[in-house]
Amino acid sequence: MTKRITIMLDEDLFKKLRILQSKKIVQTEKSVSFSKIINYTLRKGLK
């Protein structure tokens, strides 16, 4: 189940997440949503 939330990101974090998103798109040659990148990064960091 997913929940819709609103968060405020610092500009530097936003840019880093967008770069990560673009790398994943190039690697997979598929669309990767910004939400998926945020979830991936949070899961990785909370291990």
C-alpha cells in the first residue's frame, strides 16, 4: 500500500536524486519514477 505525502527537499538532495533517477533510466532503458528513486534510497539508507 502506498501513501501520498508532501515533503520539502533541500536543493542539493533534489539534484542528487534526479541524477540517480537519470542513471537508473539509462541502465534499465525504462521509465523510473521519482517516487521509486526516493523509496529505493530510503530503503537502502534504513537497512
